[in-house]
Amino acid sequence: MEHLRINHSSGYIDLYVDAFFPCPLQKARKVFRLINQWCSCEERQDLMKYLLERAKIYEARIEADTRLLQHSLMPRMEEREMLQDIQRSRRLLRRLKRNMEYLEVG
């Protein structure tokens, strides 16, 4: 899913999904209120599928980086960078899961 078009009463919003999600909670509340009100069930299901796929990617990245970190003899700087990447991926995964809680599918 590349973008989502939300047609509402006063116009439309083109939401570029890759760039927007995962988003902070405050933005999520606003955009999901519009999505749940103005998008079809099929569009919401497609968005949920996309978010689930993205979550799997983050989980795989965290697992792979953690495994690599445990079984590798790398310099201290590279180890620190790897830890920062893992923490960033975990943060984005948590944000993405919170975003999915606001999406009404059904």
C-alpha cells in the first residue's frame, strides 16, 4: 500500500502510508478518527494488512540484529550503533502497535 486517500466532507487527504506510519499517538488519534469515519471497510482492512506486514519486518529486524550482536565480535562503536538500531526498531514497533489499536476493522 503506497498511499491512502481519505475523502471527507470538506475535501480529501492523500496519506503516504510509508512515510506516515508509525506515527506519534497524537497524530494517530486524529488520522484514525478520519480513516474510521470516511474510509471503506476494505480500505481499512488493506491498511491493517500493511501495518501487520510492517510489524513483522520490525520484529524480524530486531531478532536478526539481536542474534548478530550476541554472536559477533565487533568493535565497541559498532556494537553501540547496533544497540541503537535495535532500540529504534523496538520503539517504532511499539508505536506501530499502538497505531493499530486505533484502526477499526470489521
